[in-house]
Amino acid sequence: MLIAAEDIADEMPSADGWATLEQLLEFEPGPAIIAFLNALDPAEVDEASAVTVMELWQRQAAWLAERMTSSIAVVAGPTPSKEAAKADLIGDDWNIDYVGAALGLSIGSARVRVATARRLTESLPQCRAAMAAGHLTLQHLWAIVEATADLDADAITFVDQRVASKIRGQSWPSFRRTLRRAVLAAAPDLAEAIHGTAAADRRVELSYNENDGMAEIRAIMPAVDAHTVWLALGAAADAARVADQKAGVECVGIDAYRSDALHEWAKAQLARTDAPTKHGRRVELQVVIDLPSLLGMAENPAELVGFGPIPAAIARELAVDAKWRRLVVDPVTGHLLDFGSVVYRPPQALTDYIVARDRRCRFPGCNRKGDYCDIDHNEPAPRGPTSSRNCCCLCRRHHRLKTHGGWRVTMREDFSCVWTAPNGRWFFVPAPAQLE
């Protein structure tokens, strides 16, 4: 869709006086863009343009939020100094009530809005600029103000610069991680003290629901400990689900398997008489198959290590979904072939590298952790190699979207990605190291 120069502003990015909707995303938000969007019915444009209109409105909303917040700061006045408050020179900061009355807010809500406005205008110049440029929303600002409530001026300045420099193009989960890292880097001693106080109150709580005979166990513990428990439950649940699948038993949801795993652990602990057991490495399935059979050009039996021969068709089915290490051998010599050119499923070392590099699903805005993602070939095998340049983490949903939904992804030299929708609209995903 093309927009005439006179409909937007005097300066356009193209010499002929026209711009596309996508190019408007590079314009500074403001009244001219708002006026144009207000006259545009998104239902009357194509699908790709409607997405761009949505993005443009998001930027204008951020710009308006900065204007509104700055206005509140003017009405509320500057943050009262500690000396003035101690000397009782300002009473009860009645400007908060003024803001509340004008905006129809409760005193509590007005106090939050005023504190947010004062923090933005007095301590967060870089974030304020990002907000005025349409990249940082009011939701982002509230999170920043809450996270920096206990920091001193120097630490707030550090957080302001770090967050503002990373905000463009970030998804909400990426922003939250960036903010958390910035706060930890700015005030590690404070963070450690807060964590130590909270960790001392770790506990497990039990409550019953008499109506349905169910109960709830709630554990409050350090994040590292909780994540360890969660990973262990997930591993046990996956094992139980695989066992049910092999036995032909109808599978239940993963949450039910986690509950069962916790129960089995508890029974084992009650029955034990020796020292605690240690978690070991999970057993791997190993299937040896020659390349022609893997590609469906032959039906030579495969070898399931520890079991024996299995049909090639079953090995190919395992290659689609199962998490296992596969060794592809030459059908004549039996020699192991090069992982980088002929293996569909990446070897463990390559898998570990890709998961560590990507950390999360590479689809725009997805926050699924790499540990729970598939290792997907951007260019399908065997045309594309099994390599770090052609593989990335995709959650199962977005793996299927790419395979069956018509989306395409291209990875650049710096490991950033460009996704192209079926309608031609493209989305840029920065390299993982650039996001946080």
C-alpha cells in the first residue's frame, strides 16, 4: 500500500513522494501519523498492511502515553525532597489528590501514576526518549519503575541506559529479562540481600479442597531450587508419557504426569532406608540406519542399540519426533558419515550448542525455552545441512507453522533471522545476543 506525501508529512523516505506503510514505522510517531491512521480502515487493507497498521497504532499509543505521563508530572510537580518532607514544608503532597480528582482515580491509583510520572521525567531520560519514539510502552514503564524502586540515583541511571538501548525490537519476555539483568548489574549487593531475606522464608504449604477431595501443595523456594525441581518433574513426566505411549495406554496431559511423578517420588522417599539417590543421565535411544533407508530410497533394517533390528519405517518415524542420537552409516562399508552433511537429527554436541546459542524459540515474540524446542532445519534436509548455520530452536507449534503453514525463515551470518509470512510480510528477529 502506498501513501502520498501530503497525507503524512513534508519529508518522505522515497524520492517520488510516496512511502509504504512499512516505511511509516521508521517515522517519529505524532499527530500526522495519528491523523492518517484515524482515517484508515484496517478492514479495507490487505492482511500484511493490517498487521503494519496495528504496529503503527502501538507506536502512537506509546507516544501518547509519554505525553500523558509528562503532563501528569507537570501537574504533580517534582518529587518532594527528603529535607522538605522532614521539615514538613509540603504538607501531604496534595498534588496527588489533584491528579486523582482530575483523572477520576482513587488516591492509591493517583499515587502510582504520579510516582511513575516523576520517575520518568526526573530519572529515566533515555527511557523517556524511547517512549516518545514509540518503542517503550506504558506497561514497560510501570515495570521499570517497580524494578528500580529501591535503587539509588546512579543505579537507576545505569538501568535507564541499559534498558533503553535494548528495547527496540524486544518481545515482552526479552524486555523483562533485560530489565532484571540491568537491576542485578546495577545493585548486586541489594539484590543479594533481598534474595537472602526471601530465601530464609522458604517453605512448603499444604491446603485441602474438601469439595472435590483434592489438595494443593505450594512450595516457596529460591528460583534455582524451584527450577531444579521443575526440570526433574518434567523429565520424570516425559519418561512416564513415553512409557504409556509404548504400552498403548491413552496419554493424559503433561501436568497430570508431573503430579504422578511427584507422588511416585514421595512414595519412594517414604520407603527408602539408605542414602538419597542421585540423578543420572537419561537413557538415550540409539538407532543405526544407512542413509538410503533414512531417505526412503531403501528398506534395509535399522539397528536399535540394546534391542536389535527394527524396520526402517519405524526408524524414520522416530526421526521425526523422538529425541535420540542417531548414527548414519555407509550401507556398504558401515563407516560413520559426516554429521554436518547427511544427518537429519543433530548430534548431542550440536544440539547443546544450538540450544545454548538460541536459548528460546526463534519465532518472533515466542518465549518457549530452547530445552523444550525442536532443532529445526531452516532449509529442509537433505537439501540443507545439519549445521549451526542451518538449524535453530523452534517450539513444536512454530515448527509446524513453518512446515505446514507456509512461513519461511532465513538465518543471517550473525544468527539473526528473517521470517516471511505467506502474504509476504516479513519480521526481523535479532540475534539472541542482541536481544538481552
